[in-house]
Amino acid sequence: MNQHMIGYIISCLPSNPMREKRLKIHNQQIDEWTTHTDIHLVILAMGYHPNEYHSDLGGRIRYIRLDQPVPPAEARNICLKDFYSSGYRWAALMDNDATLYHSPSHNSGYGFIEEMSAQIGSYDKISLFYPVNPMQTPFNKRWRDTSYARNHIFERGFSTKGTLLFVRNFPQFGQAPIYFDPAFSLMDDNAFGLDVLAAGQPVFQNWNMVLKELVEAGPLSAFGGTEDRRPLIVKENAQMVIKHQGLGLRQKKTGSLNRIVMVNKCWPRSVPQLLVIKKPGLALPVLGQTA
């Protein structure tokens, strides 16, 4: 089994007629991660009925059990506290519908875990990263460049969607642990990314994995549809600005964030904006080479 990375799944099943369908989706997630990777999974199960727990698959799965749900930031912090006290170097922190697209046309997919684990020391300049979110970031045009097939490519970014994040074990590197701020109810994932940056730690988007959410926004989603979120997003962006205004974070008239000054102040000078790490056993081509 993988000695470098562990997976944490935050799972809260709705108390409505969608509960059974949501559990089915979560079990599909478990099947995918245990089939395509060799990582152990720790599941924070909130408000589960006795018959809703998955088998432990011979020790692959461990449950942390809560009788009642807690807010997302608190749930993620329970997982991070467990992770920071472990011997694992990295954690995949995810919601209970997070999977990856996995096919010959989707770059590394789940294979990224094995590829990264084979040369784990090559990623020490990275503190937090996340996969491509296809709802926000086109990727097919980028992948016409064959260097994306031969290398793990990380680009500076801060769209830290909490559905799936990869977090470094900061205490293993002699650094203070970083937790989610419970003051944020919806944007706790974005706020976490900025807190990592504020600590002088680099945050990246990885271009070799594409997020696949098994639950779309709507009745099955914990947050419902996207149309009602905009006012809360603007409000929580303003809260982030208050927290980091001393580092230069500002809010635009549109309500979105201007991170330019903060990034210039906090990004470590020794870490480039673009990191290219060759995949195990593959030659490192010049970025920009095409087929």
C-alpha cells in the first residue's frame, strides 16, 4: 500500500429522499479510488445509520464517526488534525462525490498518485495543489502540447475547490499546521488557499488530473444550485479581504478578489510560477513541444 499519500473523504448524507442515491454515489467513489489507486481512505462519516458503512476492504478503509454533521471547515479540520499526526507526506482531501476522469484521453488520471509516489521527493516545493476543474478551466488545447503527457505540470493558481485538494503534511517539514478557517461557511476552501499563501507556501493547479464530480449542483448537492450562491460569495470574499488586507488583498467592484499584491508579497522567491516535473521513466522535453 501507498506509504506517502492517504485519502480523506468528508461524507454527510442528506436527511431526505435523496439519501439512498447519494450513498450509492459515495460508494461508487470509494470503488473508484480503491480500484485505481493504492491509498488508504479515511472517511469522516457524519450521521450515518449502522447499515450505511462500507466494508473496510481488508483494512483499506477507516472511519471517523460523528453522530451529527458539522460545518465543512470543521469537518475538514478533523481530517487535517488526523493527517498532520500521521506519517503520511501528502493527503488527498475530498468531498464524498469527488473522483477523477480516468481514460487514455485524460492524461494521468488516477495514475498520477502512483507517478507522484514513485518520486515523492520531487514535489517538496509544492504545499497545496488541486486538479483541473473542467467547469472552469479548458484543458484539451493545452494537452496538444506533448510535454503535458510526459511531465507533471503545476501552474500557480488559487481556485482551491474543496471537492478535491492535495495538502502537504506541514509539520513533517518543520512548519506550523494550517487549518481551514471556520468563520467561512461556503468559501472555506478558497480562504484556505489564501491562508496557505499567507504562510509563504506555494499553491498550484495541476494539469495532469481532471476533477469529476459525481453530483452536479442541484437537489443532490449539499449547496443546491449555483444561482443562489453569488451574494454569499461576494460577502465571504469581503471577509477574506478583511483578514488579509495587510498583505494587499483587495476586492474588485465585481465582488471578486484582486490577489496581485498579496501574491507578490507572499509567494516564495525560490519557487517558480510554473513547475515541470518529469513523470517517472520519461524524458523531459521542452515545454511547448507539440506532436
